[in-house]
Amino acid sequence: MTTLPIEERIVHMIAQLTPVRPAEIQMQHRLREDLGLDSVCSMELLSMLAEQMDLDVPIEEAMGITTVGEAVAMARRHLAARGA
Amino acid sequence: MTSALATLGRTAEESELLASLAAGIERLARAEIRPLRIDRERRIPTAVLSALAEMGLFGLSIPEAYGGSGLSMQGVCAAVATLARFDRSVATTVGLQLGLGTRGLVAFGAEELKGALLPELAAGRAIAAFAATEAGAGSDLSAIRTTAVEEPPGGLRVEGSKIYVTNGALASVFTVLASTPGLGGARRGHSLIVLRRSDPGVSTAGEEEKLGLRGSSTTGLQMDDARVPLGRVLGTPGRGMDHAAHVLAWGRTAMSAGCVGAARAALELTSAHVATRRQFGRPLAAFEVVRAQLADAAAIAFAMEALVRATCELEGRPEELAMRSIAAKVFCSEGDWEICDLAVQLHGGAGFIEDTGVALLLRDARITRIFEGANDVLLAAHGGFAAASPPVRAPLDAPAADALAASIAALRAHLRDRFGVRLMAQQRQLHRLGRLAVLSEAADAAVRRAAAEDTAGARALAAHWVEMARRRAAPLLEEIEPIEAIDAALRSAP
């Protein structure tokens, strides 16, 4: 199960998909404009996050995510819903 | 048999110009364009390039205000299809100028830059190229390393190297996709930048030796501490990927039109051959298997042309155009290959001999499945679009095409329910969704074309293609083989 905080997990995933170094990635960064992920790559990132954390996230919800922080909040929401 | 695409413009005036261009191109081709010689000598004769420029072909897509003809995307495609009937290298050289080469400048260039460059380009005195691919960045453009940084006051310094630049040796104007960190406030943004051959630090490398399209120039582009004014950035700084998507949509559509023209040429040569070549006491055309193969090829060619037209109808609707141009590119490049391969096969041993001309058609067709986005990458992306935002489709008055679309929609809904957002990482699922979407889009386009043309021939070709699409879709609608089984086979491979 999860041992790393969600923030850390997503930062590592972004670093896999882009040349950005983990230390440079901030929660307010926009996936597209600041991190250079196009829409397909952004969906791939959210898909990887859902896969790793075993979350059932509908595609519509993922499509509304534009920043790193929103992705983290999305994952938290689904974890909380699962725990409830 | 002249393809309807060759003379079909968006307006009556455009159709008239296209008809006269088609006649001019045909005259020039018969008199001066020698495909086998172009292939052998690996260059298009200067006299042919001059004649094409004289006819205004290099300026067809450039607005009239800058000396061009201001044709619509449909008009540009018509001209490219006509050229490709005669020679693919010529069609690629001109098509590149009309699409990828000048589209960024026309759509996003500042007035001063357009005024300085477009008149020369329209007259064919200057040739344009588009440089995106790098050694480490093919289909994945986000990996490009060419970088342009601001050099106050008002300058840019560009560093990097591009490969596989079509028109490289001929071009004096290059639209380059570069990483532009910080420009326009986008931390990791990209921008399209216009470079001129005369700019300090800009140079091209030698010609590549290629499998096909040997008359079309392909070189590298080197930027060593190149300095240009900031005004060379096209459109919004940092939005280069979005602008490139627009330019690529034009490029893919023009390339698809080239596939239509070449496939037509292959079909014409093959129809003539099977009518006269006799074996076992009968012409080849009398054999049932040959007739079935030719009918399939004719139906594919009909659908290819229909899909190019359907793509052109989306000019001015960038997001839909981007998606549809992917479908057209994949379908037309595969259709071109399939038809040219059949042409070689039905020519028998003669098809393998260069003098027949069909071997050249096959070699020239091969790259179209790779450049402007490798088809497998595009299919997965197309499937991703289809999965994330399913296209709205109004039912057509064609039960077979509607049933095909409905079965694909049902699969898409099933996969979205099963995987949620995780579907976007299921590459083989996206790939098959993409392929199914392409089949359905081509079926719809063929049905709509038949309805518009309203002839028995068009209806028969459309009906045959829809039936073929249904049969080709059937195995893709089945559950895919588990990845574990595939990996097990892969591990056992020698």
C-alpha cells in the first residue's frame, strides 16, 4: 500500500514523463504550460496515479484537472471516499 | 479516369482555377516530369520546379494579398492529389510548401514578417520547410532539445539541430519548433520560430539516402548560436505546441491528398494491366479473385478521397480538424500502401521491375505511414481522444454505417466503465479504439460522399467500403489478448 505521500508520488511520475527535475516541481504548476505535458500526457499521468494508488477515477473528473495540486486533491478525495 | 478531388474546390471560382491547374499540371507532367529519372537522379530538374512556380503552385495556399491564390484546404488538397498522380516527390515538395512549410507563417505570423516573406514564397522564388523532428524526438515532440532563449534587446538565440527536414536543401525559410523556456511566461513552453537560411548560424546538412521519395530533398538543419529578432516568433510565445498542432493538421491533410493521387495512379495502371495481361487463356481481370481485389482497392480509394474531403470541411474548426486529420493521415497512408502493394502483386514479376513504375509508387508510399506522426502513435492518440471525449455523431441514413458506429460506441462505453481514467494508460485498448474510429470515420465519409454525388457508382463503392469496414472492425471488437501472454511470447523469442 501507499507509503510515500501522494505529493511525492506524483512528482516522481511527472519526472518520468518530462525532463523536469523533481525538486523543481511545485503544487501550483500547470501540467501543460509549466510542465509541458500535452493533454494526452496529462491523462497518462493521472492514469498512472490512479493505477499506482488503485483508485477508480472517472475520465470526466480527470479531464478537469489542470495543476499538480488539483491532481493531488483528486487522489486524496478518492482515497477518503474509499476509506469512508 | 480523373479523380473528382482533383477539381473540386470550395467555391465555383476555386473549382474553375483547379480545373485549369489540373490541365496545366497534366500537360507539364506529360512533357517534363519523368518519375523514374527523378528517382534515379535524386532530384527534381530545375526546369520542372521553375515551371511549377510559373503556374503559381507554390503559392496556392498563400493569401491573395501576398501574391498567392488563397485557396481553401480543399483546393490545396485537390492540387496536391493531382501532382501525386504524376510524381510523388514533386507532390511532396509542393505539398510541403503549401501545408507545413507556410501554414504557420500564414496563420500566426506578424504582419511585417508575412509582408517580408510570403510574396517570395508565393512566387516560388523561395521554398519553405518545417523542422520539428530531432535525433531524440520523433513522434514525441515534447522531447525536443532545440532551444531559443531571449537575448535583450529584442533578440533570440537559437541552438540545436533538426533532422529529416523535407525541402531542406531547397528551402530558404524554415519554421522551427523550439523549446523556449520563460518566453511568454510559460515555464516550459515551446514556440514556432521562423529562420532564414541567410541568418547567421543557420546551415543545412547533406542529403539523406532514402527508400523512396528520392527526388524530394531531406536534410538536417543546424542552428549554431543563431541570432534572430524576437519578431520571428509565430503567434503566441510559449504556445508553439498548439500552433504546431494546427500546422500539422494542414500538413497531414495535404499528405493524405497525396496518398489519394498516388493510389489513383496505382489503380489506373493496375486496371489497365489486368485488362490486357492474359494468363490461363483469360485476361487477369476475368478472374474472380482479381475482381474482388480490385473492387476492394477502388472502394478504399473512394473512401480515402471522401475522408480527405470530410477533413477539409473542418477547416476553421481547429480541434475537430486536428482529430479528423489524424484519421485521414492514418487511413490514407495505409490505403495508399495497400493499393500500391496490390498494384505490384497484380503486375506479377513486372511489378518488381522499376521500369513498370509501380515499384516506385510502392517505395514512395512507404514513408507516409511514418512521417507527420507514426501511425501507431497516432492511432493510440486518436483512441485517447475518442475515449476521453467521444465525438458527437448524428445517425446517417445508412444502417450499416450506423451499426458500425454503434458497436464502437458500445465498446468505448464498456472500456470507460471498466478502466475509468486508467484506460488512458492502456495503449493497446486505445490503439484499437483509434483504429475502429478511423474505420467508422472513413465509412461515414464514404456514405456522405455517395449521398452528395448521388450516382449508382458512388453508392456501390460506398456500400462496398462500409461492408469492408465492418469486416475489418469485427476482430477489433473482440477482447484483446492478455499482455501476460504477449510478454511470455516475447520473452521466448530468440
